[in-house]
Amino acid sequence: MKVNIVGRNKGKFEKQVRKYFKKGNDVIIAYGGDGTFLYSELKYPGIPKLLVRHSSSCKNCEHDYSEILELLKKKRYKIVKSSKVEARIGN
């Protein structure tokens, strides 16, 4: 499985991810918040997403995501499909 990451401040997290996965687009990890998730779907539509919450205001936070990454590697997850809604304001 190959994984790509979308999000700001992904440096340390990306190093952790690369210990488990090569770079590619089988799964997209949205590393951030709601906006990051929406951007990841805009950039990579239809590809399964793993949402990993991260706050940019937490400058010194160090998290160990190895448990999440192990479950992803072992394919111990469930894909949940959601509907998309498009909205326009004005023209």
C-alpha cells in the first residue's frame, strides 16, 4: 500500500509514515482538521482518506501515531462512504 499526506506541518509525522509506507496514492492521510480533509478530497477525489487530527497551535506536540499506522498497514479499518454536496453563492 502506498500513502500520501496532505496537511501543513507534516514534517515529523511524514517521517513516521515513511517508516511504514512508500509514497503513493492508495490512501490519503489528511493531517490537520476539517479544512485539510476537504482540501484532500478536492486534490484526490474518490481516494480513501484517513483523517488524523492535528492542531497547528500545538507547536511542541509530539505524538506517536504508530498504532494508527500499524492498523492501516494490517488493513484493519473500515471504509465509510459519504455523499458530497456542492454549494454556490452568487453567480
